[in-house]
Amino acid sequence: MSSILSSLKLTSAKRQQVSNPIEFRRQKLSNKLKEQVALAIALKNGVTYTAKRLRTVTDSDGIRQTVEVSKRVKPLWFTQNNKVFVQVKYGSKVVPLTAKGDKNSVEVSNADELIQVLEKLDQAVLGGELDTAIEIASESVRARFTK
């Protein structure tokens, strides 16, 4: 009599750990910049943008359900002295945009340029141009959670 397990192809495999932490940080920041582009396009067109996310809630009967809820998206740009500035943030930390760390924002003049700048920043993040700055910001954010 043959066993069920003997009819299967058994191997010894080890699950690979989560992807490279540098790639993970790039992708995380890139997703945030893509949300910012969508927010800027909605602002330009005069409509409201709401990002959605899935959340598990338990109702009064104790039944757990997954529902879609709105997520607050704060713009990465601000207005000062009638000029608009864009800053890249990782967590709550502003990421410097130069190797020296002395420049941390991009000045834009209109909504079209804002969208273009956000897309270029996304390309720079995916291209690895801000890896060291993102790593420093990540360590700074992570340090606040340690005892």
C-alpha cells in the first residue's frame, strides 16, 4: 500500500527573507510619491482625492470583516512667500536632496510643474539616487521606536 506523501514530490526548501531593505525603502517611498502625483492631479482638476486602504474591523457581534476606508494623504508641498516648495519625507523626516545635505526642497511655479517634479523625484528614488539619504532618515525614524 503506497502512502499519499510518497506520491508527492518532496524537496528541502527555505523561504527567502523579505527583499533587500534598500529595495523595500525605495518601493515604499515610490508608492508615497505616486499618491502625491495623484493628489496633485486631483488638485489641478479641482476634484478631491481620497486614497483607500483595507482595514479589518470587528462588529458588535464579534464578527471580523475587511472593509475599505479612506486614508489621509498629506501633501508633501507647502506654500511660503507666494512660492510652492516640495519636500520628500520618509516617515516624518525630510530627506535631503543633495549629497551635502544642504538642500531639502524643490521650488515649483505651477500645478503642471508640481506633477512633473513629483514624477522626477519618483524616478530618482527608483533609480537609487536617494538611497543614502533614505537610509539615514529610516535609521532616524527607527531610533525613536527603541527603548
